[in-house]
Amino acid sequence: MKKKLLSIVLAVAMVATMLVGCGGGASASNKVGVAMPTKDLQRWNQDGANMKAELEAAGYEVDLQYAANDIAMQVSQIENMINSGCKALVIACIDGDSLGTVLELAKEKNIPVIAYDRLIMNSDAVSYYATFDNYMVGTLQGQYIKDTLDLDNAEGPFNIELTTGDPGDNNARFFFGGAMDVLQPYIDAGKLVVKSGQVSFEEVATANWATDAAQARMDAIIAANYADGTTLHACMCSNDSTALGVANALEANYEGEWPIITGQDCDIASVKNILAGKQSMSIFKDTRTLASQVVKMVDAIMKGTEAPINDTETYDNGTGIIPSFLCEPVFADINNYKELLIESGYYTEDQLQ
Ligand code: BGC
């Protein structure tokens, strides 16, 4: 009788241990897949590292993958995450339109998907979206140019060239749209002149946001429009990797007064350019904030509670509005970079030398 009682107690204890093991801590049933686009750009390394550290601190196991900007590689990484038992997926896609098929598989297995920074288009498997306010990124860039050239008061006209990002990245249209909503009235009024004539999104896009592609396009623009000493007053660049390409082209082939150049991400190379007077501003999107927000979303989903969101109208991915959390971007320049980037612990002074 005593023996029977003992084995019942043991069995109950084993079941209890199993239940506790499933409920918290890093067990196989707690694995979260994090798919990042590329290691080429500094920001995605920070995003990935922050996500991994924060998810692990919250007790999750993490499968973090980078796809070298190769769409097929990202698809197969996500497939592996699904087949190896990940219970949630966090994805910063390379191409917004290329994940529909693989995400069908996630949906079949009831694996929730969070689109990270970039919206995944035309898939009803996407549960949530967390990003920075991408339209605001663009308006901050446009506003910076408007204020610095004092477009409402100065006589002008001023010459400007435009460079944006990858056509497969839904964000690029928000950045460009936001900037153009500020700048277009001045182009229409003739106060801003785009000498290259390249003003449509398609004309000013940069495949893969690649620095060398932005540089090659700017080389051609300079040769055709500014080689005779004409002043270029401003370059609206949607992010730092394109701003870097534009600055490289100007450095090599342009003799005139240095233009205002905008950017985004506060990548170290661009912050160094800001300190050297070769880039005017960048948008600071603190990747720590975004990662924390996404960890809160993952945790809520895994625990079956409400995920935090603050926007239910902006981001339609073609299957309907995706509930979103938008973090706030701010601009950084020579005057506030210390407070934003160094005092906040984002970079050390040494990293910017
Ligand atoms: C991100 C930017 C980044 C760009 C290139 C965009 O989707 O929002 O921060 O500069 O991709 O990687």
C-alpha cells in the first residue's frame, strides 16, 4: 500500500515538473525564430543582437538567422524555423512580397508571425507589425531640408536631388512619401529644382539600399548636371547607406559648396560623416526600443494575452490592416548627437573616433 502511495506521489511530482518546465524558462517549446535580412548594414546586427538578448532574458530560446539579402535563403531559414518547432516568428523581410507561401505553412501550424520593422505584404499569416513611424521618418527629413534652407523665406531657387530605398521594401514608399509631402510644394513652386529631372519613386529608388548603387547613380547625376560648377544645395537620402553612396560620389566628383544630406539609422559611418561635416543629419531609431516592444508582443502572444499596439489604421498589407506598434523616430545632428547617442549608451565616444 505504502509503495503504491509512493509511486502515485512520484508520478504527480513528475507531471508537475513537466508542467512547470513547459510554462516558463527556455525549453524547446519556447523557441522563437528571428529572421533578419542582412549583416551588411549595422542596424540589423544591432536589431538581431538586441532581440536575442531580450528574448533570452525573458526565458525564450532563440533561433536568430541572417539571410545576406538573399530572398531564397530567407525563405528556407523561415521554413527551417517552422519545421524545427519555433512557436513564434519575428521577421524583418528582405522583400515584402516573397514570403506568402512559406507563411502559409506557419499559419497551418498556428505559429504567430510578427513583422519586424518592414511590413510583410499580401499574407494573412501576419498577426502584428512593430516598427518606427516610417512616414514620420520621411517628414522629419523633408522638414530638416525645409528649415535649413529656410524655404519659406529665402529667395532660392535651390537645387536638390532625391535618393530613396529598395522598391521591395514597403518602408521605402513611406519614407519617400513623407519627405515629398514636405518638399513637393516647393518643387511645384520652383523654389526647389531637381536638375536631374528624377522625381518619381521608381527613378530615385536604390535596389537593396546598396551604397555602391546610390553612388553610381549620383556619379551620373553629377556628371550630367553639376560638373560645370552648378551648386547642389541638398540631397534628400532616405537612409544612411544611400547617404554614404551620395557623399562618396560628391567627394570624388563635385567641387562646389557641400550640400545638406539627410539620412536614417545613425550608423557609425554616417555619424562619423556628421562629425566631419559630410552628412547633415540622420534619423535616430533606437533599436533597443523596437526590440523591447517586440519582446513584449512575443511574450503577450505566447501567454495568450493582448499584445500592445498603438496603431490600427496605417498599415494595410493587402489582406487588411495589420495591428501595429509604432515607435517614434527623432532626428540627430551635430548639435544633439551626444545626448541621443552617447549619453543614452547607444555608442561610446570611442566608436565614433
Ligand atoms: C529600415 C531602415 C534601413 C533600410 C535599409 C528599412 O526598411 O527601416 O532603417 O535603413 O531598411 O536596410
